[in-house]
Amino acid sequence: MNEIEVKDLADVGDLIGDAEAKKEIELKSLKKKVVIKKITVGEIADILKVAKENEMQQYLWMVYKGLVKPKLTFDQVKKLKFETLVEIALAIQKFSGLDRESISRLENLLGIKP
């Protein structure tokens, strides 16, 4: 068995990658721009703790965690128009690789059968 070379070992930067990446998007529902960030595994775990079976609660928490500019309180997120809330939540999901298409590509890459 070959020795593992140090250059072949992943470091923290490799594992975390662009988890802190941010992106400016234009909301079709408002014709205004906002800045979103990728949701981390820890944030997903937090969201699922409080909103395991409730998709609307998941959207609320996803926007609360993933909307960077403007930064809203949770109460403000709850006051968003429905279409704006869903539009932001879906953009955060896609940017974070959590949408169905991204998950399907990952399953294909890893050879996982759903």
C-alpha cells in the first residue's frame, strides 16, 4: 500500500470551499436586487430542527439565514409577500446546490440511485 502524500490530503479550505460565497440576484417579483449567500450544512441542520416537516417554515428560515442584503429579522421575513419569499428561498436553494437538479447531478456523479 502506498503512503499518502501530503499534497493529496485535503485541507480545511478544500473541504469548506466556497461555503461563504455570496451572489447578487435580481428578484423578478420586485425588479430589485438582493444579495444571498450559500447555506451551510450547519444552517441546514438548524433549519430542519425547527421546520422538519413544514415547507413554509423551511422557506422562512432559509431566507432568514441566506439573505445577506438587506439583512432582515425573522419577523420581517415573515412579513414578505409570498411570491418574494418563495423566489428568494428557491434562489438560495439553487445557489447552495440544494435544488432538485443539483441533487440529481450529484447523485449521478457519485453513482447514487435514489
